Amino acid sequence: MKKDITYREIECIRENIDDFINNLYKNFQSEIDITKADESFYRRIAKYIIFCKMLKSSFDFKEIHIFLDNVISDSYYMILSIIKREKRYMYVNLRSIIENNIRMITHVMWESTHVTKDVFEKIKNEKYNLSREGYDLLRSEYREACAFIHGGKLLSPNLSYVLADCLEKDEMVPKERNKLYKRVERILKLFNSMLITEYTRIVNNVFYRRKSVLKYLIGSEMLELLFKHLK
């Protein structure tokens, strides 16, 4: 790669992410073992956070800044909730990431409605090229998050039993975490694809002459999709 301005920007981003990971180790390694799979996932989420922050830098995205702010915040806290073994809060953040992405893509503002089946139906629009498998993943993950947050043991009539359950750490074993990581990465890829489809011109402007940065952050497949929509 030629060492131009874009190359230096990617190097700065890489150093930023390395520093972020090192701080996670520094703050939490004494509490929990961070595996290579964990670190790989945290790096991908860090790239996603930076991608969202770059989108937020565009004035053209002003109407959806609130959703980008929420997604950025939720992404940080999703990592922390996984590390701190707070499964319920992990699902709170994941549900919010799904909701805010859908609102960004479908232009459904907060005052309009809750994210219901009707709102989910909007992402079935042919222009998003969302497969049945992809749609089912988003719906099932959203339902599971809602059920975990508001259902299960929380519905028990015994208040002390529920309190004890809330105080107990609910850690996911590595195998369970790895499955979650794959689903979340798939979900973010689906949303990035729809976001690029919906906001092609704006995304292109944000990464004008910086396509290698876009590729580094969200992958070559998303860059190819952007070029396809620009034709």
C-alpha cells in the first residue's frame, strides 16, 4: 500500500484500536480471561464504532445523528457487559443496536412508533436485497433479546428469588460467546449493507478518496456494494 494520507489514517486507526484493546486487558484481565476470539470480536466492534463516528461527521447525516450516537454508545457497553458477565445488559445493548439501525434505515423516528413487526417489514423492501435467512436472524435475535430482558425469572411472584437472580453474574461460556459473536457480526454486516443502500451518496461523500479506510473498517464486500450502487 502506498504510504499516502489514507495509509497514515489507517495506521492511526489501527493504533487507536490497539490502545483500546490494551486498555481492556489492563482493566479487566484480572477479572476474566480474554480469549483470542474475544479480542477479535472487540476489534471488529471497535472498527464498527469508528465507522459510525465517521458517518456522524457528515452534516448530511444530521437527521439520524441520534441513532448513530445510540449505536456507538450501545456498542461500547455491549463489550463491557460481556466482559463484566452481565448478560441481560448485553441483550439490552444488542436490542438497542438493532432498533436504532432499523430506524436509521427506514427513517422511522422515535416519536413515530415502537419497533414493531410493521417496522421490520419495511426492511423487506427489494432494494435492500435482504435474504429470508438474514431477515429471520434479525427478527429472532430481536425477539430473544426482548424475552431475556423482560421475561423468564423476572416474572416470578417471589421478589427475593428475582432479586437473587438479578445479583448473580450470568457469564457466557466461551463456546456460547463465540456463537454470539458470529451472530452479531452477521447482524452488523446486514445493517451496513442496508445502510449503504439507503445512504449511498452520503457514505460515498464521507469516504471520498478514502475508500481504503472504508474497506479497512467494514470489509471489501461492503466497498464493492458501494461501487455497485454508484454505477
